[in-house]
Amino acid sequence: MLDTNRRVFLKESLATSAVSAAWAVGLLNPQALLAEWSKNIFEAKDVPEVLKGLYGTDIHEANEAVEIKAPEIAENGAVVPITIESNLPGVTQIAVFASINTFPLAADFRFTDNAVPYISTRIKMSKTGDVVAVVKAGDKLYSSRKEIKVTIGGCGG
């Protein structure tokens, strides 16, 4: 029994020492693993401000090729399921906004050249309002919007 405890102690001590040494030398850098994000964009108070931060412009045109699938009525605003897809060529980014929220940017997705421009997620909505999807294809921005009625809950309570 004593021999087993000694082995466990030695094994854990060796593992802790190896991790500590790797961290001290700089081999383990947690910040390098985290995705890059801009705090000021996610804390912007209106959609045009967020668009300027993300794309450098807030000019976008409505396009039927950007399709939002979401319920007409969300029973719980804390989890509103939405799906956004587009058949536009060269889509590199999709941003999702709940325009009624205090901080409207709900999500921002980046795509590689060969990725299918399709996302499915859940967002929070404080009350009834529009969900706006903005798609970047080439150098242009295209958008679509859909009103969702929130009956209870919401991200406000």
C-alpha cells in the first residue's frame, strides 16, 4: 500500500515539474491558443458601429441569397435557434445581430475558401426584434433580416 502511494506521488510530482518547466520556458502559452477577438466590437451598442468595426463600412444591401431560418415566435429568448446560409460565391464571413439587444453582435463566423457558408447556432434576445445576418462575399456586404417575437425570458430575465 505504501509503495503504491509513493509511485503515485512521484508520478504526479514529475508531471507537475514537467508542466511547470514547459510553462517557464514559454512552451505553454495559453494566450496563443485563444481565438483573436476585438472587445470593442462585441461591446458596441448599435449595428452600424459593429459593422464599421468588423468590415470598415456599414454599407450593405439586402439580398435574398442570404437566408435566415428561425422560428416566428421564440418561446424563450435565452435560446433562439437560428440557421443562416447563402449561395453567394466567395463568402468569407457571416455576422449575426440581435438588433434589439444592448450589445447587438451575437456571433461572427469566418470561413476559408472551400467552406460552405452555413451556420446553425442559438442566440439570446432580450425582447421581440429583428435578427440581422450580414454576409461578406468578395468586397461587398449583403444582408437579410427576420423579425422574431419573444414571448418569455429573454437575456434580460
